Amino acid sequence: MSTFTFVSAGESHGPQLTIIVTGMPAGVTLDRDRINRDLARRQHGYGRGGRMKIEHDEADIVAGIRGGETLGSPIAIVIRNRDFDNWRGAMDPWSIDADEAAKRRVHAPRPGHVDLAGGMKYDRRDLRDVLERASARETASRVAAGAMAKELLRRFNIEIRSGIVSVGGAGDPEYSPTWDELMSVNDESPLRAVNRDHESAMVAEVDRAKEAGETLGGTIVAAARGVPVGLGSYVQWTEKLDGRIAQAIMSIHAVKAVAIGDGVAASRRIGSEVHDAIYFDDERRYHRATNRAGGLEGGVTNGQDVVVRAFMKPISTLRRGLPSVDIESREAHRSQWERSDVTAVPACGVVCEAMLAIVLAAAMREKFGGDSLNEMRRNYDAYLAQLQRF
């Protein structure tokens, strides 16, 4: 069965991130500038930390393409960590300096992070062995893989956008933006806010948190337009596409809740205010006037925009630290801190786009198969013709 997937490797302060993408058909022309633009978008946002001043992420594709066109074989991508030069003594894969390693050692786990559970699971007494891979630096790998998925989806006129509807207590976490509003989000604005009238209040929230040594979360809406009817399936729980999307979004660092469409808000309403009435005419065929379901019914896409809402908690690394325990002495100890963001909600939106693109690309590959883009396109066109006869 054809599908689209990726695997990544690399530590936050190691030499590089390495991504292997499989399932991309042959014949897809890639746009290098567009791929790197997504990586730059992930690094943007008010409240980001000092790491963003060091890294200027670029995807170096070293296998699977020729002349900018995919070959049908696995695609290998490298993103080099420029900060590795400052960490070589502690993070070199083969030889580390004992003094440097001791200086960088983490022994007081951060509440809210996987430091303690990871150290116990993998029997690592230096918790840096855990946090280096658990770091949100890994999301650069997802954005690179997601950029590949977007390149494929564009060949079928599927576009993906995101925007921020709240940061901390500012904004409206239940706001449902239209596609046009998401298209109008300014990626160069401080927090990529959907409602620009809320952005100054969001910025003020970040400033207050920074002054207090705190961190902030927020709410992101991501959507895909042009998704055909029939991706996913209702016949097995593992094939329900809303479940797959929710898992993908929940796997993003610090995301603690996901809603499809109106989601949580729908639970407070009566049925007639939740379900999207169906209409038919010769021009628009089957259509709906609302999209409260977020483009999915019974785990299957229904032809409307696929809409996902992600709720991100505050980042776990606080400058002032939280009560913790030294794992060697087992004495009380403040959790350790090294440079961190105050908030990464705008970046999380870009990662949400990537993960949504990856799930949709996998569903498209499973539905339409094909070793080449031309073969996949023929299958897709035949399916659209079938839908027109229904």
C-alpha cells in the first residue's frame, strides 16, 4: 500500500537533524525556496529565545531527487545545527570533553517535560540524554517533511494555512476563522494573529510573562482547502482520518488538546446547532452552508475545509524554575534552566500545518496510489469523475 511517512534523527545541540521521507511519487518538482520559507516561518515569532538568532535553518536534500524532481525513492534531508560548534565538547557523537559534559549536565528535571520519566525509562543519569532528543528543535524535522507533503498536495490543489487565535489570556480561543482570514494572516507579524486587533494584547501578554520569568501557551487553528471527499474510512478505528489527524497534532511538543471543527464548543450545543445540513443543486452538487464538523464526518473527509484547533500549554522551561529534585542527592532543587522561549505559539502553527499536510499526503497516497505523479493523477481524476456521477 502506498503511503507517505517520515522518520527523523538528531539531537537539539548535535551536528544535524536528518529526515528520511518515503512514499513521495516520482515526478514531483520541488520548490527549494518554498521549503526553506516554511523552515524560516517556524523560527519566527515574538517571544522566541536566543537559539533563533543562531540557527538559520535550510533543508539540504541529499538523496531522492535529481534536478529538483523526485525519483520515487526515499528523500534524505539534512538540517545542520549551527549551534553545535558551541556544544561540540559536550555533544560530539564520538568524543566529549569531561569538563564540558559536566558543565552541561542536567540533574534537576523540569516539571512538565519528559526529563524525569525519560531518564527513568532509558536509565540515563544525565538527563541531557533525554532532553536533547525531546527538545522542540525536533519540530524542524517535521516542518521539512511537511514541506515535502505540501509540495505533493499542491499538485492536487490542496492548500494549508494556519493562524493564532489566542496567546495566554489574550484573544479568543474559540474563534472560528474563515479560510480567507487564514489566508490573510501576516507571517511577518509578531504572533501571526488571525485577528490583528488582538495582536497588541497578545504581545503585551508575552512581555508580562517574560518580565515574570514565565512562559505562555495559546490556541492555533490550521485548515486545509481542496481536500476531496473520501479520504480516511469508517470501517476500522485505525483508519478514521480525524483520529489520525488528532494523533499527529497531539504529538507536537506542548500541545495538550485538539479539536476538529467546532469540537469543544459543539459539546455545549443541541444537535440542530451542530450538524451541517446537506443541500444539492446542479452547479454546486452536494454542499453545506456551514462547516461545524471541520470537514470530517465518521472519520471521512466530506469535501469541506479540514479544520483543526490545537491548544498549546506554556513551555516547560521556566527561567525562574519550579520545585524539583536532584536525581543524585534526591534533595529538593529548583528545575534547571537554559535559554528558552517565552512562547512558541506562532511556530507551533507552522508545525501544525506540517503535521496536517503529512497526514493528508499519506491519505492521498493510500487512496490514489501510483509510483509516479502522473499515475497518481490519473487515478485521482478517475475518482473525481466517479464522484460527479453520484
